[in-house]
Amino acid sequence: MDLIDRNQLTCIGVVVQPHGLKGEMKARILTGVPEYYEANCREVIMGTGQGLKRLKVKSLRGSGRQWVLALEEVTDRQQATELKGAEMLLERPP
């Protein structure tokens, strides 16, 4: 089992709403270097009321002051809606 230490995570964004019907989400950017994550983010840990879940990033692109995020495991609007308010977390390097 993959244990995630919340103390070793940094928040780069927060999901604000679903986007479209195929599971994409809009997320508020909370980092000063969004271009870096758009080019290099392949996995994200989503922090929700049910805990932490590691998910694969299908796409991450800028849209003004927000990102449009697609995750491999989220395939419809209902699943995206359930992630509203979730933190987008990444592990800090050791």
C-alpha cells in the first residue's frame, strides 16, 4: 500500500468546478510557476474530504488564471463535480 505523508506535500492548485462533460475540471492556480507544472506534471495527489488519492494527469493546460485539468481516472462530469474543492498536491523532493 502506498502511504502518503501529508506533511511532505505542497499544494499547487484547487479544483473549482467541472469543465465540460468528459471529466475535465477547472482549477485555481496556487503556484508562481504554472508553466513548469503544465509541462512536467504526470501525477497529482488529490486531497479531498475522503483522504488523499494519487491520480494520473492526462492533461494540464493554462486557461487565464486557471488550469484545465484532465485525470485518467475521472471520465465524466459527475466524477469531476465530486472533486470540487479538492487540493492538487505534489510530493516535495527530499
